[in-house]
Amino acid sequence: MVVDPRESNYQDVYKVLIGAIVPRPIALVSTISPEGIRNLAPFSFFTAISANPPVICFCPTRKSGPEPRKDTLRNISATREFVVNIVSEEIAGQMNITSGDFAADVDEFEAAGLTPIPSDLVKPPRVAESHVHMECKLYLTLEISDLPGGGNLVIGEVIRLHVDDTYVDNFKIDPDKLRAIGRMGGNSYARTTDRFDMVRPKV
Ligand SMILES: Cc1cc2nc3c(=O)[nH]c(=O)nc-3n(C[C@H](O)[C@H](O)[C@H](O)COP(=O)(O)O)c2cc1C
């Protein structure tokens, strides 16, 4: 198959992208609206882009309808703060609930049965059930396009990291304890319990 994105339906192109770029880590992003409503949503267009300073990015795509910005993007644009909570297998179900298109005045911690705990440096709370939290300050947003399915790049500087003490030894997180999940295409997910090691060549 050869796909020319300019000649194709964007939803088909999307399916190829999310089937090919796998597995994708999941950022469960907590934000708070200017009115104080807590919001949670998962984003798998997510990665780290700098270690010094630590910087991560994720991408809320456009919604159809009069307000194309997802609540997460609206809140971050207004408050410039968010928290990335890493998703372990045991909260997969709750993470999935937060992907529902809830109205902006719904507290998605309550909707999903997840527990908010205060962050140290930003207003949005952390998810207690998550074992790694990244408190972030907005660095930059970039609208990629205003077409349907167009993405918005959200770049954030991680100003504080929290890792469950029992999951980490000398800064190395134990993947067998973390049991992070990744997103595949469609409704599929991957576990991170089947791994193999390779030593990098010294050239
Ligand atoms: C595992 C998973 C990953 C997702 N990744 C993305 C993503 O990268 N970008 C996006 O726009 N939506 C993504 N979604 C859909 C959003 O979570 C969904 O649109 C959500 O309602 C947005 O919430 P908000 O309006 O509260 O920000 C994903 C959903 C799931 C279940």
C-alpha cells in the first residue's frame, strides 16, 4: 500500500499512523480550569524531547464543533500548568474512562474514581494511583493545522518529578513494578512485561 496523505481521507491516514507508531506511551494529563474544575485525559501522542532541562510534549488534536480545543488544551492555555501521570496496568480502566468526552464542568477525577493529591509546584493535582508524576510548566504550544484531525503540540518543562520510592533504585525505575502500558492501533494496548536487552555498540 502507498498512501498519499493529500489524496486520502485523514481518518485513514490516522489509522495508518497509530497502527505503525507503536506502542505509544500514555500521558494521563491533569489540568485545572480557571474556574477550578479538575480535568484528566490520556494522550498517546506523547514523548520526552529534552533531558536538560527535562522537557516533554504531547498533542491534543482538534475536535469537530464550535470549540475545537479539548479541555486539556484550553486549561493549559489559560493556566500554563499541567501534570503528566504515568499509566500502569492497574489504572488502565480508569484512564480509559477519562478519555470520554465529558463536559468541561465535570471533575474527571471523580468520574473515573481516581484520587487527586496536591502537587508541590503547580495547581493541577497528581493522580495518587499513578506511580510517576511530572509537574510541568508550559513552554510552548504550537497549532500544527486548523484542519480536522489537526494536532496541537504542547511542550512542557518538567519542574518536579515524583517516583514511588518502592519502584526506583538509584534513579532506575523497575519496569516490572511500574507495569506501564502503551497504546497500539484501535482499542489495543501493550504491556511492558515482555522485554529483551541489547548492549549498544562502542564505536
Ligand atoms: C489511550 C488513549 C490515548 C489517547 N491519545 C490521544 C492523543 O494523543 N491526542 C488526542 O487528541 N486525543 C487522544 N485521546 C483521546 C482523548 O483522551 C479524548 O479526546 C479526551 O476526551 C480529551 O479530554 P479533554 O477534552 O478533557 O482534554 C486518547 C484516548 C485514549 C484512550
